Amino acid sequence: MTGTRVRRASAAGGRRPRPCLRTDAVLGTDVLLETDAVADHDLSSTAMTSGSRTPPRGFRMPTPGRPHPEPPAPEPGTAEAAASPDSADPPLPPDATVDLAAERQASGIDEILDTLDRELVGLQQVKTRIREIAALLLVDRVRRRFRLTSSRPSLHMSFTGSPGTGKTTVALRMAELLHRLGCIERGHLVAVTRDDLVGQYVGHTAPKTKEVLKRAMGGVLFIDEAYYLYRAENERDYGQEAIEILLQVMENERDNLVVILAGYKDRMESFFASNPGISSRIAHHLHFADYSLDELMAIARLMLDRDNYRLSGAAEQTFREYLARRMRQPRFANARSVRNALERARLRHANRLLAASGRTWSRDDLMRFEPEDFLASRVFTGGV
Amino acid sequence: MRITQGTFSYLPDLSDEEIAQQVQYALDNGWAISIEFTDDPHPRNHYWDMWGLPMFDLTDASAVVYEVNQCRAAYPQRYIRVNAYDARHDRQTTALSFIVHRPDHEPGFRLERGEHIDRRLRYTIHPYATDRPPGERYGFTSGDGHPRPPRQRGRRPAS
């Protein structure tokens, strides 16, 4: 931090220096300027100095009494390092070789793929496809270092599947994955539905859609139940306008924005059929299959583990029976139904413990579900 | 005469990449960004025209660069600046403001002497550009033939 200080001005009280420019920041390639404005926001945490989270981008003003932060070294594999391979590295000679395993290690994608494997049960097809996409992007990155140019692959996706099959969760992971691979700058997910895109009166839709798109830039835009955008029965519906703007931005801002459309399979198919422009701009159509009974049980176990509960042997049988019955009933929402069933079991479990007077409960009792916690459900008594 | 004002007035014009980095800095601080344009660059003219609404809740600077380019396409012969507003309680002011676009030809200012009592002189500056009506000040070139941009954004009335 030896740059010449060009200007320094202090706000009231002298606590918060205004943005100040260093000549090395202007001439060099790094981002510049970090004022204490950031630090003021999270004085409560020591994150700034302890390095327990990623360091803030850019330089900071030296402040008396505060440890002088080192300029953050760009980590290998972060977006900064990945986004500008052309400017950073000289091209590799044609006879060089690269170690893809090391590249993979450096990019940190394995961590995300492993989390995906661990936290999501089943969904083999989806996971395979995500691995393929990750591999393609990684190889593309290495190819760029040999100056082998190729067009940037289209990354817009559509996720189809029944409710509760993990579409939103996968979209979140996908945003993170694309960020690690340097395809998008920020890696945040903006989840919207028709309400957020379509306006209520003439001239309202375009600014509204554009605002959402701008908010999502640098990350992933997740449009849930996308088929509601298009209403075939009403040709003056403003949804059409939103679709047109969406198409235009999907095409022109491919480098900054990845759009994921999600919804039920049959309705998405008719949506694509009536909007061929959208369908042709989406490269990856991923289908999320319904979970089998065993997979649902595995999901339940994961959820219980996370909340420090467990099923007794008998309760496991009961819960399995419960799920088998629930699956045959209408409005079954896969993992979401499992979660709701467990939430209700927690209520009954707590009530059971409180109702039994005159005895004490061990730690294990507080964790364990018994069959009666499930048997009280309407699924067993015949109702819906 | 090259007109300078705002935060980086002493620097050469910023490139798109540098603009994106400055904007990203502002966004990382949680400041709201707005884009404004004018053809009256007098330093005391605080009322520039708004290009769209101020942008809140952005995460990435590419959205702002996109809007700046849209504004440039609609008004290639105007001054365009980017403002960052810090809405925090004890600040509530423009934290960053810099010019991102300027016309090809900038005629500059002349000094005007005004007679005052007791043979005193009062000086003021007058932009040559404002001798002409709004909308024609920096010449009609591509895209700027009509003062109103497509889709009627911005507020300047037809003249």
C-alpha cells in the first residue's frame, strides 16, 4: 500500500474518509477504493481483521488504530482470477500440457458438487448433467489459456418437475457453481415469479421487468412457474411483453446473466410450444423426477439429522407407511410434504412430552419420534 | 475545452471497465445508482435530466454499464454522469458522482463582465453551448436528431 495519496477528505467527525484515489489503483488493474463505510456497518464482527470471511474487494484507507489490512491476494479460481485469463496470463505455448485435476482442484467446484451429492438424494440425471456442464466450463477455461477461442456456451436452463423435487435448491447450487467457474461475476440468485415481472397497467411491464433483470445481472435469475408469464387465453396480457424483454436480454447479456425457468413438466412444455423463441435459447432442459419411497425416507433422515431428531425403530416403520399412503393422495409435494409431516410430528412430539405428567425425560426422549407422533395424522384416519 | 466535474475530475476519462469498477465499489457499499444527462454543463447546473429511475438493490455493475450504454446510444452528444447516493442515516447525500460520457466537441465558456455599482465588475461564465436552444447545443449527429429518446424515457420535453 505505497501508492501516492492524491486526495483525502474527511466527513463529519473525521471518522469516515471519503473515497480516496490512489494512483496505483488507477493505473493498475486492481479495483480501487474501500472506505470505512463498510467497516462501520459491521463493527460488531471482527471479520475485517481476522480474515474469517473473504476479504473485501479493493483497497482500504489506512485508519489510525486499526490494523492495516493487506490488499487481498486474488485467490486462484475466484471470479477475479477466472474472469480475465486473457489479460492475466501470457498464452501457453502450443506444446505445453495442463493438469486438469489441478485445475479442478483450484476452481473449488468439487466442494459444490460434493455438497450437491450429499444434500440432495436421488436426482441422478440432474447431477450427471451438472457435472457435464461443470466439466465443459472448466475445459473451456483451460482452452482459453491456449488461446483456443470458442463461443461461450449458452447457459440458460429450464428445470421441470413436480413440486418439492429440489428445483430451487439446485438453482442455488448452480449459481454458486457458475460463480466458481467464473461464468458469472457474483453468483447470487434472484428468484421471481410472474408478479415480479409483469406490470398491472400499460407501460408498467417493461420498467418492472428491466429492473428485475438488472438486479439479477452478474448472477442467476430464477423464474418459478414460468408458464404463468404466457396466458394463451388473453392476447392482450402483459406477460407477452415481459417475455419479449426477457428474450432480448437473454440474447444480448449472455455474459452477465443466466436465466433458469422452472415449473411443472407438462405446463412448461406447452409454454415452450407457444414460445419457440424461448425454447431455442435454452440449452439445458433438466427434468427432476419424482422421488421413490426409499429416497423420501433418505430425505427424511437428512432433515431429521439436521434438526437433531431421530426416528425410533417402530416410528420408522410407521413413517414409511405414512409416506406410502401420502404419496397416493392428491397434492403430494415430494420433499416438501416430508418436511411438513416432520414439522407436524414435532408438534405432536412436544405435546406428548408435555401431556405426560409425573415423569422426567432424558436427552434421547427429546430427540426421538415415536409411532404415535405420526399415527394421529389425518393420513391414517382416512381424511386428506 | 474539456469540462471536468465530479469525483474524478482530475483524471482522464474512465474506460468502461474502470466505470464498472467504480460502480461496483458503490454497490458494495450499498449506494443506489442513478444516471443523468444534460446539454447544459454549467458547473452550477444541478438539475440534470434523469435517465430512467434510480437503481436500487443492484448487485453487479454490469447492469449500470448496460444502462449507461443505452443512454449513450440515445444521447451521443450530451454529458452523462453516474451518481451514487448513500442513503444511510447520518449521511444521506451523493457519495460519488462522475462524468462517463461527453460530446465530441465542447466549445467551452466565455467570461462575462457585468457592470456593478461604483464601477465594480462582476464576472460570470457563460457556456457557448447554451447560446443555442436545448436539444441543438452539441449538433445533430447520429441518433440525436430527435430530442426525445425511444420509449420516452427521460423527462426533457420536445423543443
